[in-house]
Amino acid sequence: MATLSDIGVAAGLNILSAFIFFVAFAILRLQPFNDRVYFPKWYLKGLRTDPVHGGAFVRKFVNLDWRSYLRFLNWMPAALRMPEPELIDHAGLDSVVYLRIYLIGLKIFVPIAFLAWAVLVPVNATSTGLESAGRDNITSSDIDKLSISNVHSRSERFWAHILVAYAFTFWTCYILLKEYEKVASMRLQFLAAEKRRPDQFTVLVRNIPPDPDESVSELVEHFFLVNHPDNYLTHQVVYNANKLAKLVKKKKKLQNWLVYYQNKVERTSERPQIKTGFLGLCGNKVDAIDHHNTEIDKLSKEIALERDNVSNDPKSIMPAAFVSFKTRWGAAVCAQTQQTRNPTMWLTEWAPEPRDIYWSNLAIPYVSLTVRRLIMAVAFFFLTFFFMIPIAIVQGLASIEGIRKRAPWLNPLIDIPFIKSFIQGFLPGIALKLFLIFLPTILMIMSKFEGFGSISSLERRAASRYYLFNFVNIFLGNILTGTAFEQLDSFIHQPANEYPITIGTAIPLKASFFITYIMVDGWAGIAAEVLMLKPLIIYHLKNFFLVKTEKDREEAMDPGSIGFNTGEPRIQLYFLLGLVYASVTPTVLPFIIVFFGLAYVVFRHQIINVYNQEYESGAAFWPDVHFRVIIALIVSQIVLMGLLTTKEAASSTPFLIVLPVLTIWFHIYCKGRFEPAFVRYPLQEAMMKDTLERATDPNFNLKAYLQNAYVHPVFKASLFDEDEEDEEVMSLKLETESVTVPTKRQSRRNTPLASRISGASSPSLPDHGIRNHNPEP
């Protein structure tokens, strides 16, 4: 167990490392040649240009103004200066609501910390439970003396912990209620004030039943002309263009290498040579530029052939389509209602915005999605429990006992107090952090295999699994002893009412480990986030070797997005640790508060200057955030019940049973009151938006605006080579691609009006039964 001195050493090391990161960032961001790395968002918006410094040549690369270095922390107040409405316009609602998660942490834990230190710490510190138990000073450190472990069994002092637990629960629920209400209001206001977007008028239709007489395109058109005659406008079928996408991606990669070799010729005036064998390590030597030009030409022909196959082969058309309507009201009605008697056919949902679509998964047959998700559920179960084995091995090697056992010749070095404190207070957290580097990538691959159709849903799915993984492997895995399967076996073979006792007994003993983990992952990790060392290196490598045009430079400095699938689960782990240890070991709370405060400032700076969110979901992830905080609150209540049971406080424990019940009731209330704003679009809001838009812009051509909004981007990349075709030809090709195959059906009794695509009217209906149809809004 790490002592207070070990924690002090770890805290000193983390503060030092964070300070070094901040100083390095302050210096690097002032250099002119790094400006595009630390302020890329402003360049992409066209609001910033490269710094111009007159005088010496070195000024183009190095900032020689020594006074600017004296203000090396001025980026912190600058990050807090932009008001929230302006930040929403600048970065979007998703980014602003993501920042509010950190604010919630501060709103919850700052008052809780004051109350815990004012009430619980004196109660715990003035007890003598550890001394009377005969425990030596090595086991009962100063941290333990401030925890609930120091309270005597059957003590009346536990009433203080119970009353404070009630206060913590009511305060947390109050903050969650206010935030849920605020974010729901922000979402509705954002949707009402937002400019026109294709996804506001479009619905994704899946599991379209096959018809031997009609193509998917005509079947979609006829269905919606019948069932939504006043609102249907246009549609775009979904193609299985995954092979074409791979070819286009391969061509782009070859073009990047071609640019690299062309730049190399300009620098050295020598024609580069490469080998054509495996990884360029063997085979015949050829001219690199000629070879890549030849390969690109071959690939262009393959792309053209595959494009024709996709466009003309009915098997390449999936039973899915993007259907657009004349009004938001019409789209809302379709997206939020059942279309047929069979609830498994003609399934409708709101279409993601075009940049949010993960096109590869739209080609997955709908019937296989259930099987895929079952496979991934099983795979995730085994990943979660097997992953604990290597983590336990690595952390065992990173401990004092592990080093003494496997490297006894290091004992003299380990016995040095500073080295011993470093190993006990710092090394286990580092080992765990390094071992989890590849986990987000693995979880994202699993989410993609499951078949979710949008990037936002992929990230939310990966985030939920990352949180569950953290709960099992970082929280429970570091609390309980033994491997994960040993833990699972012990849980299976013990009564359910003993689970809280098992976990509650071990919770106080691991406070020091989690304090060091918070410092390593939170303090130093957040400081490393603002330094952006990896993007800095990548940008300069690309800028030196590949950048030839301004477009190349924009791609090289592309900062990416926040990374919701990794950031949000990490925040939730701190909510879990804070709420669990608030009543048990309040010493943890100051470390968590520092994390939330530091992370809020850093990520506000990053969102303002760096990250460029690749999609906008209107804070659709907020119900998940709320639910995970509720889970953390319930876990904290169960842990406290288990602890009091081990302390033989049976008379007071029943008073805690009410808390999980009240918390669950509170969650149900919030779910029913606020969650519909995140999954449905109120018809009243849709009608108001449509009415306002018709009054302000009555002549807008909505059909032309939506016609090509949901065309697969690979068609744009493969069809629209700017060197070969002008924009008019491109537009014409897009329009003709969506033309349906003439139907073989002779009787169209279900279609009361003429087809806008084939132009043929239904011969089975009298003229007076056909309603006038204006394709324009």
C-alpha cells in the first residue's frame, strides 16, 4: 500500500511533468512555424493567416520577442473568455455540451468536497479504529486514518456518513436535473435556430421488402407517394460501393506518394528509384514517378469499371434509401411513426447529417445486424475478462514485490526511499495507462463490425463499452484481488447480498492507487493533451515531404475531433471514483476537482483553437452521460452499504436502502421528462420552423438542395475528376444516377399519382383520382 509520502512523491512528479508540458506548449505555440498546429481551426475557417515577421530570416521560424514568453499562461484566461452562445456558433453544440460535463464535475464535487472535509474527515480522523485493531503504521497510512476504515465497528459515528450520503445524493440529483433541463433546452433552441440542413428533411429507410416487378428505387417512390403524398419530395437509394471505396482510397494513397516523389525531384533534381517487390524491399528497380503514374492510370480504369458495375447492377442496390420530404414536419411524421402492419419492414429513422454517415455499414443487410451485435457482445465479454490478465501481470511487474521477485539484484536501488516512493506511487498508474492505449481502437473496430450507420452512433457505442470496460477492469479489477475469472468465479459462488460486502471491504484499501492513477491519467494526461506532440510531429513531416498545394497543407494540419468515444468514458470514471470515495475516503476529492478544473480549461482552449468536430448531433449523447452518472451514484450507495455491513452497523444500514430506490426513481423521471427531446423532434417545433422558413425564403428550391445531398461520396470522388469534367457535367451525372429502372408491373393500383421519374401515370386510376403534385416545396 502506498503511504502518504509515496502519494506526495507521485504528486510532485505529476505536477512537475504537467508544468513541463505547459511550458513546452507555451514556447512551441509562439513559434511561427507551429502556428498551423496550435490554431488550425482558425485557418480552416479562413480567419487566420501565417504570421509575418520582418527582419532576419530566423524570424520566419522563431519568435524572438522575449516579452511574449513572459505571458506563457495567457492562453488560459483567453480560453475562458469566449461566451457560451458564441462558442456554440464557433464550435457547435456537441463541443459545448461536452465541455459542460467537466463543469458538472466541478458543480457536483466542489460542494461535496467542502461538506466531506468539514464533516467526515474530522469524524474519521478523531476515531481510533485502526489503532485498536492493532494494525501497524505501514498498513494504516495517514490516508487510511482519514477514511471510514478508522471508525470503530458499531460506532454511532456512522450516522454522519449516512446523513452525508443523503446530502451527496440529493445534491448530485439536483445538479443532474438542472443540467438535463438546461441541455434539453439548449438542444431544442439549437435545432430551432439552426440553418437549413439536409438531415432536417430526410429519413433513412431500411429493410425495404423485395419486389420482383420493381427496382428498389421505384418501390421506394411508389410507397411514399401513396403513404406520404403531400410531403414526399425525392429519394436516393443506398449502393454497396465498398469495393469502389477501397479502390478510390488506394488511388488517393498512390497520388500522395506521387506528390512526395515529385517534391523530391524538385528538391534534389534526381529521379527517385523504388523496388516493386514486397514493401519496396525486393524486386526490380523502377522509376518511382513513372511507376506511380502507371499504377494510377490502371487504378483509374478499374475505378471506372467498378463504378459502372455498381451503377448498373441491381444487386449493388441495398434495400435502404434516404427519403427526403418537402417539410421538416413531414420528415418528423415519417421518422417517428410505424409505416406498415409489419413492424420489421419499412423501418424509418432520422437520417444522420451527410458528413456523419458511415457509408460502409449502410451496405450491411439489415437482417445480419442482430447476429453481428450478438457476436460482438460475446467478443466484448471475453475481451473484458481476458484483458485483466495481462494488466494484472504488467502491474505486478511494476510493483515493489514484482521487481524484488524477478530482479533481486535491484534490491539496493529499490530500498532508496525516493525510488521506492516513485515505484509505489507512480509506476502502477503509468503501466495501466500504457496498456490501455490500443483499447479505444479495438472497441471502435467492434462497433463498426456491429453495423451502426453513423459516426456519432459508432462513437456512442464505443464509449458505452469503454465505460463498462473501465468499470470492470480499472475500478473493480484494481479493487478485488486475483484475475478477472477468479473474481467472476467468486461472485458466481457467493450469495448476491454479499457482493456489496466484498467490494465495500476492498474500496478503502485502494484509495492511494486511484489517487496516483488520477494524477497520472488526469493531471499529466491533460497537460500532454494541450501540448499535442503527436500532431506536431506528423504535421511537420507531412509539410516537409508531401505538401505541395494549399489543400495539401489543410489536410496535413487537420486536427480531427474531440474523440467522444475515449474522452467521455474517462470523465465518467472520475465521476465514479469521486462519488464512491466521497463518503469513504474524502482525500480523493481534491485530486478529482483539480482534474475537472484543469481539463475544462484545456479542452475549452482545444475546442476554440484546435478541434474541428466532424459531425453535429445536437448533443444526442447527453442521455448516456446522465445515465452513467446515475450508475456511479448507485454504485457509491451500494458500496457504502457494504462497508457499513462489514462494520457491523446493521441498525443504520437499512436507512441507505432508500437511496438507490430514490435514485432510480429520479432517473426514470428524467428519462420520461427530458429524453424525448434527444430522440424525437416535436411536431410543433417542426411546423414553426417550416412556417418561418416559407415566410422568409418562399422561392427556395428545396428539391435541388436535397437531390444530391445523400449521394455516396465515393461517386463524387471517382466520377468527378476536376481535370476531366466541369461542374455541369458532374451535376448531370448525379441526377441521372438516381433514375430508376422502368417497372415491370402492369397495374399500379397502389399509386394514385404519376411517377415523377418514369413520367407514366397509373392506368388503373381515373384522372380525377390523381391529385396535382408539385415537386417543389
